[in-house]
Amino acid sequence: MAAAAARGGAERYFTRWYKPDVKGRPCEDFCVLQHSNRRVICVITLAEAHPLLQSGKTIKSINYQISANCSRLQNKVSGKSKRGAQFLTELAPLCRISSTDGEEYTIYSCIRGRLIEVNENILSNPTILQEKPSTEGYIAVVLPKFEESKSITQGLLTQKEYEEVLLKRLNSS
């Protein structure tokens, strides 16, 4: 499913939604790629303005271990009803990413739903997270509850609204 996004379908089959300044942290923006299928699969990625995507940043490590008792890598999903998937709230941490300059960033789900998969490829090749954030460098795939699929984008910005946020930031600096 995420492989479809990787093959260039990201623009054709996905609608971009943005969550800027998550938890009040300036420029820590995330992008939710919402698939146009009936089940509304969402791919969580870094937004273009996220500090990790700015020049000069090098990723040191990516850790899906959220707490002593919770690792997103232990998420085991089975069957059509996605049994065993971890349930996420909007502010559930997905992973923590450390950069070589000592900064650490927590990546959040931004939407409610079941964690379908995490991108283990970025663990061995973190540069794809920076080089191809909307395709091979995605963070995770989340499946909202079907009855919530129409409302998951509440509180998220459209591409145009996000561009206005970026313009305001540029003008105020």
C-alpha cells in the first residue's frame, strides 16, 4: 500500500493535509497523505518545512521505541479487520529522530486510527526520509476508523492553507 505512494502515485491518489507546529513546536510540521480509496488509508510524512528536511541536518538515529513498554516495531497486524494494530490518538508518538547536531524530534500520528505499518526501511537508510519524504521516506501508515474517515481532516490544513502559514513565517523572520 505504501509502495503505491512510492511509485509516483503520491500525487495522483493522495490528498495532502498538514499539521503545522505540532505541540507548539515551531516548524515541526507533518503531512498526512490521505488515499482516495474507500478505507481512507493515511501515510504520515514530514512536511516540507520540518527542520529535519532543511539543509545541513543529518539524521543520526530513528527510534520506534516510544516507551519501555511500547515499540511501534512490535505492531503486528493481521487479517482484513487489522487485528492487533496499535490504536493511535492524534498526539501519539510514532518515533523519535535524532540529528547529529543534538536535536531530537518526536514524530506524531496527527490523526486517530490504527497503526498499519511503520517504515522499517528508514532505520537502515535514514537519508531516504530526507530525500524522499512523501514516498519511500514515509514514517508510518495509519488506518482511521471507517466512521471517522470523513472527519479525520478536521484540524488539518489544505496545501493552500499550509502555503499561507509558510508565507507568514517567511514574512515574520
